[in-house]
Amino acid sequence: VDQPQIHDEL
Amino acid sequence: MNIFRLSGDMTHLMSVIVLLLKIHTIKSCAGISLKTQELYALVFATRYLDIFTDFVSVYNTIMKLIFLATSFSIVWYMRHHKIVRRSYDKEQDTFRHLFLILPCLILALVVNEKFTFKEVMWTFSLYVEAVAILPQLVLLQRTKNIDNLTGQYVFLLGAYRALYILNWIYRYLTEKHFVHWITWISGLVQTLLYADFFYYYINSWKNNVRLQLPA
């Protein structure tokens, strides 16, 4: 499972 | 970063600045729902838990700090400032936002991307943000007095979310960066909640009449 993307949005 | 997202962030920033300026200058919070402001403070507190652990960019960190500072200071003003608090009509602002928070928490525990504390809190903050405007819209319906600053505040908040939807479409088409469907749906629900407000706001602006929401 792909690493959950770091939430780069505010 | 794309123009939709940047203008979305700027519109969001403008909305909180407009509100803070209104409260700070005229020392009044008439027509503003404290419940909505508390929900927004909760949104930022639960969404920006990673502010010190995951560094994304200087812009990202600064904006997070601004949103945290402004949302908590608005709540402080409305609760504790000796002059401002007098203009808060708590009889009208009776929305039980706990009935919004609990379902969002349960939903975040069930429907999330990854069952970790940070991820559940982040999802929770998305759900809360989607419904945070409800107490404010209910208050506007009740008091009927939409002074143009509060109207502008709600309008800017709605515009920010609408711009974010364009940003997600743009990112999907260009960067093949897909935003998780949870983000999509809660963002869409949130924007739709503003739709009727937008309709009345733009109409009143077009016919240059005072903004009246239907009973």
C-alpha cells in the first residue's frame, strides 16, 4: 500500500 | 502550487482577516456565530497536528500558523473580550455543534485513509470543515441581518472551497496527483452548502439590494 501522501494542502 | 490553490488560500486568508478586522475595529461580533468559529478553531487544531513533524514548505507552515492564530483569537475575542462579548447574541446562536462534531468523529474513525491518530484527526478536520458553516448560516437565517462584512466573510469562505475544487481538478489533470476521494466529497459537500447562500448573495449584489435570506 502506498505511503499516504503527506497532506501538502492547507 | 497552482493559481487555483494559491488564490484559494488567499481567499481563505482574506475571509479570516475580514472577520478579525471587523471584530477588532468595530469591537462587535453581531451576526457572527461563535459556534462556527469554534468549529473552525477545531478544524485547524486537528488538521495541523503535523505542523512540526512534517515540513512541507515555508509557505505551508506560515499559513498554518496564521490560520491557527486567527481562528483562536476570533474565538478568544468573542468569548473573553469585555466589549466584543456583549454583542454576541447567544440566544440566537444556539446550534448544538456537538451534534456536528460527534458524527464527524465517528465517521472519521470509520471512513479514513489510514487508521492512524494523525490520519483520523486529519479526516475528522475535513468533515468538520464541511459542516462548520452551518451554525453561521442558521444564525443568518434567524437574524436576517447580514451586514456586508459577515456576507463577505461567508462569500470568501465559499469561494476558497470552490477554488480548491478547481485546484484538485487541475492537480489531477496535470500532476496525476489524485486527492483522496474523502477530500473530494467533503470539499464538494462543503461547497454545495454555500451554493444557496451564493445564489442570494450574488442576486442581492446584482440587484444592489440588501441581502435577504428566505425565511
